[in-house]
Amino acid sequence: MIIFIYLLVVLASISNAIMDITAHKFHISIFKNLNPQYWNSEISWQNKYIDGDSTKGRVKWFLNIDKPVQLTDAWHLFKSLMIIFLCGAIGVGCYINLNLFESFILFLTIGVTWNLTFSMFYHNFFLRK
């Protein structure tokens, strides 16, 4: 069960690294050859608006419902995935019976896991060297 928590934290951290790399270093990232209108956060935020113009309102789906922003660009998709993975990790954590010391160790190692994973993906795997 605990390994599943770490797996979900790793996936959440990778999602966060994708969000940050597309927002801050898109042009030197492994994503730079993908569709910038979807992957480059500097412009992809416009996808949720009609003709990319916020004054024209949101792009609509069937029944005149706003198209979910999670589907309009990579940043929002990976933010949603990050939240889902974190909620999953918390949910799994609620089902394991740990004493206070074990909970503290889990808390610390989750933080270390997050930071190591984020740093490894952000600085090594997602940047073009």
C-alpha cells in the first residue's frame, strides 16, 4: 500500500515538473517540438477562449457548457492530473494504520520523494541539453 502512495506522489511531482517546464522553459524543453498552441503556457492559456480572445468568452461544448480547461492545454491537464494523484495518495494513506512516528517518517519521505523526482525531471529529463 505504501509503495502505491509513493508511486502516486512521483506521478504528481512529474506532472508538476511538466507544468513548470512548459510555463518557464518551454523553448529549451523536450516539449518545444510539440504543438506550442497546446504545450507552450505562454500562449496555450488562450485556447479556452473563443478565437483566443478573453473578451469573446469561453469556448463552449455541447449544451452550451464551457469546455473544461483541463482539455484545452497541457498546463491545465497536468495540473488536474497532479491534483488527482495527490488526492489518490492521501486517500490510500487514509487506509493504512500507522503510528505517529511512522506517519512522521512517511510525511518526510514523501517530501523528499517529491523534491527529488521534481528536480530530476525538471532539470534533467525535460530540458534539452
